[in-house]
Amino acid sequence: MSDIIFGSTIGDTLTIASMLGSLFAALGLGLFISAMYLVTHRGESYSSSFVITLIMLPAIISVIILLIGNNVARAFSLAGAFSLVRFRSAPGDPKDIAYVFFTLGVGLGCGLGYLAYSAVFAVVLCLMMLLLTKVRFARQKSDPMQLKITIPENMNYSGLFDDILNKSTEKWTLRKVKTSDFGTLFELVYSIRLRKDADQKSFLDELRCRNGNLNISLTLQENDENGG
């Protein structure tokens, strides 16, 4: 019985029924993976086109595998064709790259006819991703942020904001100092992690009182250079 369920649905000769079975299985699993992607990215920004790609990619890969079959010449010709393809942009989040490889693996399994194995693989990996998201595995206590403070040239920036930063942040590092407006202003760039109980408005108010009410910006930092 297990041999029937977990065996390949693709015989020596490709048929319409086996092709449609692999195609619809790949589309169904791609839809399931994309839904799990939305669940694990709830509250975060994501690209809608990337979500659609997660649905289509397993089906595309499965059809390619079906067309290649055991023909080595086709495999090399398709490899040459795909080598000409260039992506417009690579996914910025490493988790997105994992989802891409995930869908590729499911597509390969469906293309080879191992639909049950592909389904088990998709379910187990999706459940693991959901579990890791729910328990916030490897998440930092607070998000890394970039703080930019502008001060006049006659103000000594050394240690100027240390007391405010020590009070309101878990960790901070002065990343860069540069001049602007023909040297009449300095811009200090910090990498910081705000404390959970820190009030952002009060924090910024203290800073602007110290820097003469010049420009201050606080933004989320995409990549934490400190590595945690």
C-alpha cells in the first residue's frame, strides 16, 4: 500500500493524466506554501508578486522536469537556456531565499511523480516554519535602528549624547561622522537598539534639545551589522 501511495506516478511514457496530476499537485502545494509565507510574515512587509511566484514556481519546475524526462540532451539545452536568465532583483530577506529553495524542492518532487513525498515535505517544513515564527526563535528583543543626528560645527560631538543613549537604549554604536552644508554641520550616524520601555518621542525630544533642534531621523535598520 505504501509503495502505491509513495511511489512515482510517472511511468515510462508521459501521459496527459500524469502530467495534469503533477501540475495540479505542484500548484496546490505552491498555494499552501504561499499561504504559510503570508502567515509567517504577518505584520511584516512583503511583495505580492513574490507570493504569486511561490505559487507558480513549483508548477513551472515540475513541468520542466516532466519535459526533460531521461533525455540528457534536453537537460543540457534547458540548462543553457536558463543560464541566460537574469533576475531583476534578489530577495533581500534570507527567509525569502529559503522559501524559493523550498518551492524548487517541491516542484522537483512533483515533476518526478513523487506527489506524496512532496506533500509530506511541504507540510513538515511549513509546520516547522510556523513553529519557529510562533516561538519567535532567534528574534532579538528589539529591532536594530539607525539614528542620525545633525549638530552645528562648533559643538563637540564626543560624548555629547552618551547619557541619553545609555538611558534609552540597550546597545548603541557610533557608526559614522560626516560633514554637510560645506562643513557648517556634522551628521552623526548611530546604530541603536531601543529599550522596550523607551518612549520614542521623549527620546527624540531629549536629543533635539541637546542638538539645538536640528534634524534628527530614526529609522529601522534592515541588516544588523553587529550580528546581534
